[in-house]
Amino acid sequence: MKISGYFSEFSLGEVFRFLEQGQKTGCLSLKSMDDSASVPFLPATSEYYLFFRYGQIVAATTTLNHQGLRQLIEQRGYLHPLTMQRVMSRYQGNMPLGVFLKAQSVLDSPKIQLLFKQQVLTPIPYIFAWKEGHFQFDAHHPLPFAEMTGLSTSPQAVTLAGLRLLRDWTPLLDKLPLADSTIVSLVSEPPSVQLGKIEWQVWEHIDGTTTIQQIAQKLNLPVLEVQKICFRLMVMGMVEEVVNVSLHPWTAPSLSATAPSPVSEMDADPVNTSSTALSSSFLNEIIGFLKTKVSR
């Protein structure tokens, strides 16, 4: 089964939730279509691959040559290249590489955890900043044991932790909810993810009527900080933004105004079906997934 789409149609957060709640196994490939995208360790137009096992992220890499984790180990200076070569000669590829290296007593748990963090956690916030991108999930792609540390994590936990660590929010400023917007909860129960103290305070003030600016005033926090927290909650599917729109009376156009000429089918710009096509199976599954959010 392969499913695909564009970030303009489904956000990365929605894709993550769909894969996690559906307990999917396979490879999620992400490709930036924005030349201005800036991601550490990633060329602007390269692909980034995330591997899932029963809805949990188990590995990430920028290539499919099964050398990413090995190169990362050498770059961090954990093993000398000659030592790595000698150890790898005994590796059969039938278990996560991190598990094998730990069993060989050449890597300890703290180093494996740091490798997993750099593999998965570091690039995720920047990928959320991509304005244009394409994703594809392949449920038949085999898990790359040579890229796996043996650790796994929830996509929601990765998203939350990654956005917390993000220092430069410039690429995401236009995606933040507006200060005068109202935030509405989409879940009836407290979140399963572990929120920080300030995140809990913001969460407790979300009642469907209070604006972000009002929440900031009540908590004596900068408006931008509350916007960032609300954005994190939005990405995880816990809340959504309701933009407050000021309505003005409709004014009839002047009789002297020139009416727009109708556009015939021949004049209309044809739809580029190759760039907008989505897998029908994916549409059926994700529409059902999104309906569950509305019915709650």
C-alpha cells in the first residue's frame, strides 16, 4: 500500500497522527519543494525518510543507502573508522545496528540515545516549516536495520519535543495562530503527552471563547510565547484556531462598474492532475480519520 499527498492538502501533523493512530509500519518519505527551505544536515530539495513500526518512529535518514547511522557514528567520533569496519564485518543485518553495537560493548546507552535524537529529533521542527512539500508512505518498504538504533518514539512526542527545542521560529511565523484568534479544544480528555508547566496553563485557559491575547494577559506571558504553545497543540491535533472575522455590510457595486467577462472552459487554466492527484485509498482512510476528530 502506498499513500501520497502534498503538505498544502494535509499537514505533516495530520499525517503523523494518521500513521500513529493507525499503527502503520513502513517508510514515510518527505520531499521539500521549497528552494528556500533550510534544514540542518538536509539540502533544500532533498528527501527525508522516516521509518515507522506500529505507528512509532524507529529511524530516520536522508538516503536509502543504509549508511546514514554508520556515518553519524563516525562523525561524532564514537568509533574510529577502522574499529567500525572491523565490527561491521561481524554484523549480519538481522537486528537494529544500535542493538548490535551495544551487545559488542562498543556503544553504551547514552550514546545510542544521542544518535537517535540527532537522527530523528533535530530535523523535525524545520520540516514543519516547509511551505511546499510532498509526502509518500510505503507500507511495503522493509525496515532498515542498519539505520535503527533499537529505540522508538511516538510521532507526537517527537513533534512536541522538537518544536520546544526550535530556537529560530522565523520560518514558522506565518503559520502561528493570530493573536486575536480563539482556540478551541478538539479533545474531551486531557492530553496523553506530557505537557510542560506553562503548556498546561495555556491548555487550561482554552475554553473556545478566550483569545490568545487574553490568555497571554491572564498568564502574564508574551503573546508570541502563547502563539507558539498553541501552534504546538495545533500540530498535535489537540486544538484548532478559530479566526475572529469582522463582518462589514455588503455594498452594491456601482452601476458604472464593468462586470467581469465570463471565462469559457477553453479559456480556463486546465488542472494539472499529475501534481494534485492523491491515492484513493489514502483519501478514504484519512477522511475517515478526520471525521473522528469532528465527531468527538
